[in-house]
Amino acid sequence: MAENDQGRVLLSVTGFNPRLWFDLLSKNREVTLEPDGPDDPSITYAVVWKQRPNLLSSLPNLRAIFSIGAGVDHIFTDPGLPDVPIVRVVDENLTQYMTEYVLWRVLDHQRQGMLFRAQQKRKIWREPAQRPAGDIAVGIMGLGQLGRAAARTLLAAGFRVNGWSRSEKTMTDVATFYGDNGLVPFLNATDILVVLLPLTPQTTGIVNYELLRELRKRNGLGGAVLINAGRGKLQKDADILRALEDGTLKEASLDVFEVEPLPRTSPLWSHPGIFITPHAAATSDPVHLVQPMLEQMAAFERGEPLQNVVDRNAGY
Ligand code: NDP
Ligand code: OXD
């Protein structure tokens, strides 16, 4: 590669058509979907979503990996992941989508959308007891970029908000808890649990029956509610079903699942207490995300540090 040659961007995705990403990246950089062999010297950056395992392992001039999503667990599953910085998405557009999803689902559970849809189906005209937002505590697991934005919007809508994170955090008007010791007190004070954690070895399977049992059940909603838009492997699908069956949970909104796409045979599909979206809470829109990636590449080449770099030890 010539000294002031920018090199090429390798775009490696599975599960969706990367055409728009390719076209938008190509406006500024040479882009390829395949390297010219395992040690292609022309590749300087990789932009990835669930890249093919070992694809990046021996590219000699790879300078950084850009995740197409905010989560990076899809990158860490690669056994041949090279030791270069990984940049994740932190973006207003993505945050806005997630904030909308959380507000939508919380309001729907608080205003008893499931009950009213069931009543409509049977042409039943009956007003149940209602509770204002201020009577409901929403607990957000993961007080990061997305969790904090959701917390601010829920506060503005009148809900009480609790937050749980790995390290100690303070946030105006939010009751914050952290670490293993803070988890049960956080759950005991929560009526609607919103999961916005990254998937790491520490968080895998955390949303299980034992955890759900700690949620407050005697509340204005008539039961505890789970909303998971983090990652599917944070939860145990079977434990959610068990919790719904025995009343530990009243309802759930699930955007993510242990196996995606959710198999057609999964009993989650037809459970009356579950609202399902297909990992669509906050979509990564290339129209908003490509330009910041290109700007970061240019800034990095001018000697500036990369932003939103993943902490490899923490795994997020
Ligand atoms: P951040 O990295 O900004 O925040 C992560 C939060 O989780 C932080 O508060 C962190 O604690 C906390 N956390 C991490 N590990 C633990 C742990 N072991 N115990 C307690 N808290 C922990 O991530 P984002 O807010 O940007 O994104 C969160 C996740 O949302 C992504 O990783 C992704 O999986 C998911 N996502 C889902 C989408 C969808 O469409 N369904 C779209 C986009 C993202 P601390 O503050 O102490 O570091
Ligand atoms: C993400 C996602 O991590 O869309 O951004 O899941």
C-alpha cells in the first residue's frame, strides 16, 4: 500500500443486505465486501455486523473495526478477532429510536394496552382501574447511553425511575443502584423492568426466574412487567414463560430473543401476555451512521483519538 493511500474499507455483514451501507461508504472510500485473500494489505478499516469468523484475523494493515450497532457482542464471538480498536455506535438517531421504543412499551403496559386489545377483540366495554405514571417505578438495567436517555424521557412523562449499572452512577431524580449488591434492592423497588444491558460473560442469562421474582408485584399495575431491548441471551426465554404462567410477571415486551429470528415453534409467539417485535427497537440507519464513521476514519488519520472505543476487558 502506498504511504498516503487511504486503503480500503472491508464491509462484512451477515443477516441483511448491506447495499446502502456500501453505497454511502463508497462516496468517500474504496469499499469491498471481500478481502483479496486472508492477508490483503489494502484493508485499513472493517465495518461489521456479525462478520464472518476469522475474516479479520490476519489483515496486516487493519487499523480499526467499526460496529454497525451499539452492541458489540456480535464482534466478540469471532475467534480470530485481531487486537485493533473497536468503535461502537453512539448516535442521536439510534438513541431516539430506543427512547421511543421504551416510552411506547412502558406507556402501553401502564395504560393496559394488552387488556384493551383483548377487550376490543371480544367487544367488551369496561374501564379497569387506572394508575397515573407517578404511581409506577420503572427500573432500567444498564444506565449507559441508551438507558440514560430513556430514563430522562420517562421522568419527563411522570414515571418514577430507578437505574442499575456496573459502576456507581448519579443522575438527577433517578434512584441509582450498582453492582451485585445493588441488584436486589433495585429490583425490589421496580414495577416495570427495562433491560438495556450489553451482552457480556457477566450479563449472559441475567434475566432469569430468580431475578424476575425480586420485582415488585403488589403495585398499581397489578403485576410486574418486563421489557427487554438489550440482547436475547441476557434472558432465559423459558423462565419468562414460567414467570408469566405463575404470576411472577404480568406482561412482557420482548424485542430480542435467545435465538433470532425467533423460531416459529417458540411458545412466546402466541402467549397473550407477550408483545413481540423482531429486534427492531432501535435500527442502525446508514443514512445517519455512515457519515460519523467516515469522519472518525479521517480524524484518526490526522492523529486524533477514536471516539466510542469499546473496553475489551469489560466487553462493551
Ligand atoms: P452502554 O455501553 O452505553 O451502556 C451499558 C450499560 O450497562 C452501562 O450503564 C453499564 O454500566 C451497564 N452494564 C454493563 N455490564 C454490566 C454489569 N455486569 N452489571 C451491571 N451493569 C452493567 O451501552 P448502550 O446504552 O449504548 O447500549 C446498551 C445495549 O443495548 C447494547 O449493548 C445492545 O446490546 C443493546 N441495543 C439493542 C438494540 C435493539 O434494537 N434491540 C439497539 C441498540 C442497542 P457502567 O455504566 O457502570 O459501565
Ligand atoms: C445494536 C442493535 O446493537 O441494533 O445497535 O442491536
